[in-house]
Amino acid sequence: MPIAAGSGVVQFRPAHRLLFPTPMPCRRARKLVPADLFARRASKNYTSSHGFTLARLAGSACLPDLLTSPSQRRRQPAPRRCVRISAPQPALAARAAVDSHTGVLLTNHPVRPVHFGVARCQAATSASDPHPSCYKKSLLPCRCLVPPHIAISQSHTMARVPGGTPLAALLFLSLLSSCRAAAGSGANPTAVVLPVSKDATATQQYVTAFRQRTPLVPVKAVLDLAGATLWVDCDAGHYASSTYRRVPCGSKPCRLFSHSAACATSCSGPPSPSCLNDTCGGFPENTATHVSTSGNVITDVLALPTTFRPAPGPLAAAPAFLFTCGATSLTRGLAAGASGMASLSRARFALPTQLAATFRFARKFALCLPPDGAAGVVVFGDAAPYGFQPGFTLSNASLIYTPLLVNPVSTAGVSTKGDKSDEYFVGVTGIKVNGRAVPGLNATLLAIDRKSGVGGAKLSTVAPYTVLESSIHKAVTDAFAAETTMIPRVSPVAPFKLCYDGSKVGSTRVGPAVPTIELVFGGNDATSWVVFGANSMVATKGGALCLGVVDGGKEPRTSVVIGGHMMEDNLLEFDLEASRLGFSSSLLFRQTNCNNFRLG
């Protein structure tokens, strides 16, 4: 909205021209092709790992002009960064105030006008005036010309607030503060957090909440250890903000985010996050239902608390967090109230890497998933040692570490040839029940096939229970049954195959009194993740207590999927810098749980 009406204005170039590299415009002669033809061409290199159909892009798409020679491109004028000031005219303006958490500019008091003139433009070339960088790594260009949290229309009037400070100076100071926040000044948080709860309905998903947009609004999303980035429902009426910005086609963030030529070019409706032209295209995926669609890639404010208990602390705002717009239909199958999915994967634009780049802390996060009726947390950044009530701390030395493996073949629903998986794989080399190695495990299935990407073991917050390839599932359940012959069995309760009379099972500090299951990592220097009854057994209807592993079929994409139930009340540290996973085993053994986590 304009700060003041009047004929004397300060004209700003549209923010997206300042924030991203200027994309090469489509030539008039360049052919616009129908969306279905583009989808067919663009999908030649796409593969679907889940068997769903890739939705066609809406409208038309402008294909890259591959005939333009490098010499022709070099002759194009350098991109210009301009702030034009028109001829001076008096106008009514407003006093400015800046919200301490979000930096949003507030205006409400009339003040005296001020006159400005002259127009200044300066070419921005890599040699004479490089774009400033406010990030540790060049993931996103720094918004150091127009504050990314302030919506600036095509023309604004310059005003002076009482005390002689020009409104432009306030804009500039606000700009600097946002850049400093992104660059890691002394005021930067060392960690930010997301609260976690478990959906008690049939989904059994883990849900988080954060604040986004301007003005800030609470948003619920399902936590996901997979996915390319955060995606939220942007359909009409579901997304309103004054600070969202498109990511232009061909810009560096677009090239880094998507290797495809996906680009929105023909939306004819009023501009909105779901209807933007010359905008980078992404493919948000609901990993719970294995459905994916196309969607615009945009940026907006994302705010997270800096402390966790006894009360949420001040918000730290990432002013230009990149995410993808999904359709309302994509939220089907998610927990009630969830309008998207928040990716914790190793992808470049997932939360861990984007937040680390914004706040200049380590690419590391700790995950503590809660059971029903309790609270858990995801903490990003340098939070170790991890504190729990009452007075218990868990240091790095207390954790057991194993390498995080990279599957050389993407496991995403939509991918391009040569993409690697962004999910977290670990090197499970064996499984033990009650301390004894499970016989008959196919070692080939436990390893990742380097050509096909099939096999191996990964962690998933979307899978409620651990899923095992059929032969592995049979070997584990047979071994467990052999160790529990003294406990009366009952009829299986789907989706489980091995169930007991819960009234005949004893209780311990770490859950039902049943044999432990160990996931063995590594070879000679083997380490084990010990799983106690609280994480191996599931209480079901009729008082049955079932071994919480599910048969995943004979030819699953991944042989072992460690599901959410097995991770509950365990602290897991994902260190992306060192590419390793740290795990505590059950916190119940130490007389605490995820509900007792505190930061600050």
C-alpha cells in the first residue's frame, strides 16, 4: 500500500527485479507451447518413484532460447539497480514504526512532508558493484536494496518523521537490520525451534506450527524428513500476505531449486501466490499420499521461536524463506488443520539448510518426537548440550553416532535424471532380538544398490511404524516370537502380524517388558540403536499389544523404513555438516522424555 498519496513520489523498481538476477526475457518470436506439450517435454527426464501421475502445468510455458549465443548474451546491457526520485512535490506522509519481531513497517500518524528530487541509477556489474551477500552460502541473493519484509508499491512518497529522520532512512535501517539478521550479527539466535505434536487421529502424523507471512499468521504443517522444501496451500482464500515475492524463471535460486524448465507464464487472473507469471515452478509432494502437483516457488517471511519452555521466546524471522505453493487438494490425507508439509531433508532449500544460511549457524538439527498427548521439538542450530527437565543434559559425547548415507538415486516422487536422494539413509548391517542376531537376513537388501537406488534403510516421520521388506519382516517377527513364547498370543490386528495379550505383559520404565530389538550399524566397529518396548510395541484395540513392524512387500523401494513410533522419546541429531546421525536410544531409560526438553 502507498505510504502517502501525492504527485511527488519516490519510485522503486519492483522488488523482484532487485532481489534476483534479471532473467533473460522471452523473445517475441519465441513460441509459447500448450501446457500439455510442455508437460510431456519437461517430463521426459522425470521419474515417478510412487507410480502417481505428474499433474500438467497450467497455462503455457516459455521454452528457453537455446539458439542465443554466448556472445549475444554478453552484449546485453548489464542489469541495473535503480532508485528513481521524481520531481519534488509536497505530500502528506506518515510516521513509521518497525515491529521488533518481524520488521514490518507500520504507519499511523500524519507528519510534515519533505521534498526530494533527482534520479540516480547505477549499473550493477560483478566488477564494479557486485551484489552484496548476506548469507554464509550463496543459496539466496541478499535483499539489501529493498527490505524484503516491506511491501513497496511502484511509487511511494518520501516523508520525514519528527526528529528529522527521513522515512527513507527508516527503510534503509530496517533493511540493514534484516540483512544483519541474515548475516549472523551478534543478535542472531544460536538456535530456533519448532514445537511438535502427534496427530491422535488415524494419520499418526507429527505436526508442527510456525508463523509466516505479513502480517504473521500461525500455520500448521506435517513434519517430513523427505521433500524438497516447505510447501503450503496457496489457493485463493488460503494465502494472504503483503511480503510474498515470486522467484523468477532462470534466476539463480530457481536454477538451484529446480533443474527443470518449469516456468509459469500465462496466468490470467489477478496476481496472487498461486497465479504469477515468469515464476519458477516446483513440484510439491504429499509424501503421505504419494501425490505431487506443480506449484509456484515464492519467498516470504518465516518466523520461529528462539527458546522452548518455560515459554516460547522471541521470534527470529527469516525474511525471504523460499517455499513452494501447493494446491488445496494436495493437503488431503494430512492431519486435521495442516495446510502443508515442512521438509527437514538434506535438500538445499529444506528448513535445515535455509535456516542455517539465514542465521549463520551450523547445518544441524535435533529431532525429539513425542507420543500421543505429549510435546516434542525440532531444534535447529547449535543447541548442544541438550537440556531436559529435571536438570538432565545430553551432550554430544552422550550420543552414539553413525554416518548418514546418500542414496545416489532420488527417492522423491518427481525427480530429474542424476538427482540424488535428499532423505536420510543409514547403514543398517544387521538386526538383533534380545541380543541375538536375527538369522537369514539378506545382506543385499540392507545395502543400497548404487545403480537403481533400491534397498537400504532410511528414517521417515511420515511412516507411522517401521516398514520391513517381506523376508526381513518374517525373519524379525519369527525371531521375536521365539523369544516371547511365554507370553500368550492373540489374533493379529492389522497392520501388524504378531500380537499378544497385553494384560499378560509386564511393565518397565522403558515400556512393555519384551525383548529388545537392535539396529546394528557399521561393520567391524559396529554400533547399535537399542529399541525398548515403548518403541517396539503398539497398544491396539481390545487390549492387544502388537510388535510395531509392518510388512512392506517383496519389492519395496527401500528395504527398511524406520518409522515415527520407533523414534519417539529418542533424541536424534542430524548433523549435515559432518553427515552423521547421533542418537540417544530411549530417553525413558534416563527418566526423562521429549516432553521435558527445554531450550533457553
